[in-house]
Amino acid sequence: MEVSVFEAALGRFLGTDHSRPTLTFFGGEPLLEMPLVRLAVEIVRARKPKWMRPDLRLFTNGLLLDPKTADFLSEADIYVTLSIDGLPAAQDQRGPGTFAILDEVLVRLGRERPERFRERISVALTLTSGNVAYLAGSFRYFLSRGVRDIEIVPVVTNDRGWGAEARDELDRQLACVAEESRNVLATSGEVPFTPFRSDGRQTAAGADPVLLCDAGSRKALFVDVDGSTAPCAAMARSGLRNAPPLLREILDMYGEVLVTDANFESSLREREERIRALPLLRGKRAKISPMGLCRNCPALESCFVCPAAIAWNDSSSDPDRIPAIQCDFNWLIEQHREDFARPAGLIKA
């Protein structure tokens, strides 16, 4: 990203009227562009209004998180999410031979910055049919390294290997995660697995949101390297060389709004109204999953499905059809959230 584009994006961020907006450094790998991250911290500190308390966050694969970089991120109070898939057998599917490097990073951060490690560092694991069998073991591994903020997200792009066998394996693995989480709660009072931290409700009872998420709204913007604004990282044009037709159709409707445009605000408002007509973003009650009509699902209020995942699922061009991995994940998380919470006394029988 050119510095001029970067500064324009920061200008839009600092121009918001939100008292605590979030600025997230994403990629690709943002630690490859540390000069820009440092510049952002300088600009935010110097130009933010006195009433604003920006929340700075960074997603990284951790391979470049050396002591000097870790010192800077700590001093700048940037919340860091490490994208790691866990045990060697799982991590090797993403980056062969990287587990030892990342394990050393976790050990070093836990030893040198224990308080920050617990409060301002999390781990995000991407669930696939290839690594589902290692989920519980990876969860236990992260706990052994002192991680107390563990997220899991099903892969957005099409997972051809996902089926009944993978669903059953996920069921078994989440049962173990629930048991481990109860043990941690009993000894420390903490809930390390983020999907278990609330009642899971995404929307108010009986509500049917117009949009599945904030994709394309003015609440959340992803600024691509050329300054164009995308709904999110999964829909950024720079990473969509092999995007399926449904996703390209959606992007054409979004249009291209540059962060450097003089009429930026009005263009965003026009786009926000335009995208509400997109079938892909219609509320959950209009969707269909492998389990049937979503409006009849008891897990509807806790379910979250990424619209990009629907578009990437090349087995169907139906914007209302939920991919199996997304449906199975949401359904089973809801079941095991209750299995975790009821014995712990967090919900009533």
C-alpha cells in the first residue's frame, strides 16, 4: 500500500464520530510492512481527538514476531491475534515446518510478557476437514502454553472434504473442548474458548436482521492495497484471482469506492442502500442449510454464517444455501456451549 493511500485511510478512520473505533492491521502478513504499522501508531497518537480511544489490532501468522517487534506492539498496546492451527499435524497443513517457530514465539511471549500475553494476545484456529481431528489436542496445547483466548473459525473457501464423517469428528472434538473448558473455569474462573463465553445469541429473539453481517455497510470497511474499500478481507479484490462467479457478481454490485475519493462519504451511503437488495446478504431466516430451512433451526439466534463462505461454496450458485461446514459448525457449537455451561451452572437446566 502506498503511503498516501495509507494516510488517507487513517484520515477516514480518525474522522469517525465513534468514541472507540477499531483499526485492524490485516493481510496478507502485516508484519512484512512494519514501517506502515509504526507510521499508523504515530499518526493515531498525534491526530486523534482527545475524546477518542482507538482500539488497535493486528492479525499475524506469527513467523515474524521477533522480540523487537513484540516490544513495539506491546508498547503501542496493539491487540495481537496469532493465526495458528495448533499441533504440528494441524499446523503443517497450513505451513509445513512452522510449528517449532511458532511454539518458540508462544513460549517467549508467555515468559517475557505474561500479563500482556493473557490480556492482549489471542489465538485463532481455522477449522477444515483436514485438521478437525486435531482440534481438542490443539486446544489443550494452547492451554499448556498459557493462551486464554482461543477462537475457532470455519474455513471460508469451499472445503470439498467436509461431510458427515468430518461433522461427527467435530462433534467428538468439541465434547473434549467443552470438558477442558469446564476444568479451566473451575480452577481459574476463566472461559478460554471464546464461542463459550456468552449465550451465543447473535440477534434479539424474533429479529431478522437485514444483513447477515456488516459487509458493505459503513460500520466496517476493509481498505485494499490500492485504496479501494471492500466489505471484508474475504471479499478484497486483490485476493480474488480465482473468485467464483457469485462472488464476482456481488463485487460488481458493490462497485469501487476509493478511500481517496472526494465524495467518499456519499458514495458509501449510496452503496449501503444498494447492497441491501443483494440476496446473499438477506437475513438468516431466508436461508437454507443441509439441515433444512434456517428459520426452523433452534440454533438460529446463535448462528453466524459468513456471506463470503456462501459465495465461495462452488457446489451451488444459490445465494441462500449455507455450506455444510458453516452449518455444522454453528449447530455443534450451540450444542456444546450448552454442554459446557449447564454443568458449570452458567445456564439453568
